[in-house]
Amino acid sequence: MKRTLSRSLLITAASSLAITLSACGADEPSDSAASSSPSSGSSSTAEESTAAPVADGPFGPACSQVPTEGEGSVDGMADDPVATAASNNPLLSTLVQAVTAADLGDTLNSTEDITVLAPANPAFEAVPADALQGLLADTPALTTVLTHHVIPGRLAPDELAGTHTTLNNDEVTIEGSGEEFTIAMDGTVVGMEASVICGNVQTANATVYIIDQVLKPAGM
């Protein structure tokens, strides 16, 4: 009887010890499990590597309308000063007409390191015909409008947003980031928000951002 009782107690104690050891082992991760778990650092690196890079060349929907070869192409414009480069781009023919009427071609070509907000042809078409013809015939007013579109210094896309002093010695405020930039409607001739439709186009002396509205200087 005593021998049977002692044997039962021994079996019970051994079972308890086995259960305890099993529970302790479950709490501690194995070396293989620890090594297979990705660290937070490697996860962040993976996320960063899949992020889309910011475009370092021309961007915007109207860039597809720029010639793909010749002097009016992106590569062709890069070799010429800005007024000459614009004259070869069919998107900017009305702007070139206005620059010629104001006799600003030589000034724009000879000024180093500028940023030009260049209204495309549809921007001028949005201005009532009589108002546009009156502007083209008024050299002082036309000069004021055109120099309002020119900012000293070459602005890269990541520098474009902000308030900038123009060659007209007034200010223009641009909002946005990445490849989306706008100018408020109260800063345009026809009261519509202006957008960059083909930006970061390089010429020999300027960075050009083609826009879809004609900008209005303060006081006009």
C-alpha cells in the first residue's frame, strides 16, 4: 500500500515538472524564429524604396504638345536663350507676339538665370479679343504684364511654391508641390485659377513653367 502511494506521488510530481518546463519553453522564442522576423528598420527601407521619385525633367499634361524634335523640342529649347527658345515652340506663339510688341526679346535673352511663367496660346485666347488687342497696342501696360511673369533666379520645382518678387517689382504667389502648382484666380486677367501645364522646361538662361492663364499684376 505504501509502495503504491509513493509511486503515485512520484508520477504526479514528474508530470507537473514536465508541464512547467513545457510552458517555459513556449514563452521564449527560438533562435530561428527571431532571425526570421523582419526588423522595423528593414521594413522602413522597403517602403522608402517603393516611393515614387520626384520628376527631375519636364512635367505636366501639355508637355505632350511640345514638339519631340527640332528647335522647339525640350532638347532644342535648352540650347537657346528664353525668348528665342519660345519663338520655336508652337505652344507659345502668342506670347512671342506679345514679347515682340513690347520689345522685350533682347532683355529676356540677355538676362541671366530667370524663371518665366509662360502663358500658352489658350491663355491669351481666354482674354476678350478687344482687351487683348488693346493690351498689345499699349506698350507700357504690356511691359508691366509681361515682366510680372518673370522671376529672378532659376526656380526648381521644389522651390516654386511661395511668394516671389518679379521683374515688374511686384509679387506673385504660387501654391502646390510635386507636379501640381496653381496661382489664385484673383491673380489672373480673366479671374480663373492658373495652373502649370508643362513645367521645368530648361532654356540656356531660364527655367520655364508654361501656364494656362495670363497673370494680372496688382493694380491692373
